[in-house]
Amino acid sequence: MKTRFILIETSHAGNVGAAARAMKTMGFDDLVLVRPRWANVLRKEETIQRASGALDVLNNARIVDTVEEAVEGLSHLCATAMTPRDFGPPTRTPRQHFEMLIKGELKAQAEQALEPDLMLNSEMPASVHGETGVGLMFGCERFGMANEDVYRCNVALTIPSNPQFGSLNLGAAIQVIAYEWREALGGFPVVEHTPRPERADMQQVAGMLSHWEQALAHLGFLDPAAPKKLMPRLNQMFNRAQLTQEEIHILRGVAKTMLQSTPPKH
């Protein structure tokens, strides 16, 4: 699904690099800048450093003069606007809106809002919920998005944050919204970075318990003539622990050390 990140009048070069990095981590690469402060912002050292390896996103990025050029070919526009306005698109959280977009609920709502006679003569585009492309628009760092740019959008996204301190750095905001949109699209699989431990089987647990029974008797903690319920309770405890083979080796090493120690004098 075509996804484009649009940055309007960005004033800090580092934020352009941070945007590229945030996009690449979530698998997006279509970046358009509208009238950035620096004409050579894509080649500035600060931009490249903050991109942290996302140079392909910077190399593919475009700089345009107008928002109209930036949104060309897109059917669904999302503003990111925190400042309340007298009127405009509905305000939703990214997660709420993206879920509705993917499920096609927005198209159904739009169709219901039209008068029956208009429905007969209208052609609701099949792309309402994202087929031709989604644009995620961000305003300048100091003033945010202009009213006229917000009004052209289908929604104003707001990131739920601390009511007493809701200010987000541009790069951070892009990262959050890029993550939420990627999750709505299906997300990426989680890759295990450590091997899954091999569970010990019942025979290994039984062998370890036998070893411990000998060691506890050696220390005088267990009376073989009157063992009571000590070993069954230990058995239950180790079953709940779901021991791995490595942990069995450790516990048997402890038992071996106990057996090699001098028994306490009574």
C-alpha cells in the first residue's frame, strides 16, 4: 500500500534525518518535503547523521514547492494537528483511525452521510480506505500545520499523551505514527534474538531429584527413615519452575557439591 510522509516547511535539518530513520525502521521510504528551510537539507551533515543509515530514504526523497504537488496520487490524507480548530476533519488517535481505515469503515460512513439521490449520481472511489495511497502530513516544528492544509485532510491524528506535557519532537511523532500504521498493515514478525531453551524431560527431573535426595540426606536435612513430604513438595516446585536442561545441570552440580562437603556434626 502506497504510504507517503509529507513534511511541510521543516526548519531543522536533523528532523529530516530523524524522519528518514523513523520511516525506514517501519519499512516506509516515500518522503516528500514541502518548502524546507534549507534547499540542500537532504545533503546536510546533520541530516545524514540523524538518518543513522537510512540514506536510501534521503536519496529517494523529493522537495516540492506546494502541498498540492506533495499529495498528488494520494486518496487519503492524515493531518497531525494538536491545536483545536473551529471546524475541520474529525480528530482520532492513530490506532483508532488506522483500524477504521483498514477495515473500510470510513468508506461505509461516507456513503451513509450522502443523501440517497447523491448516492445514485456519485462515484465513491474504491480507494477511500487506502488503495491509491495514504499521506501522513506533518507541519513545521514551531507552528504545526496551517489551517488550509488541515482542512484538506480526511482526519486530524492526535497522539494520546500527558495532558500537562503533550509536546512531541517531530522525529518522535513520525516514529509513533509510522509504527501505528505499520501495525495496522500487519506489522513485522518478532525475531527471537536468543535461542529457545530446551525443557528438561521428566526423566531428567527425576534424576535430579534423586541426586538432591541423596545430598539432603547427606547434610542431615532429610531423614530417610521419616522423609515426610519433602521430596514430593520439591518435585511439585520444580515442575512449576519448568526447568531447562541447563538448569538441571546446575542443580545437579549443587547436589554434587553438597555430597562432597563434610556432613555437619550432631
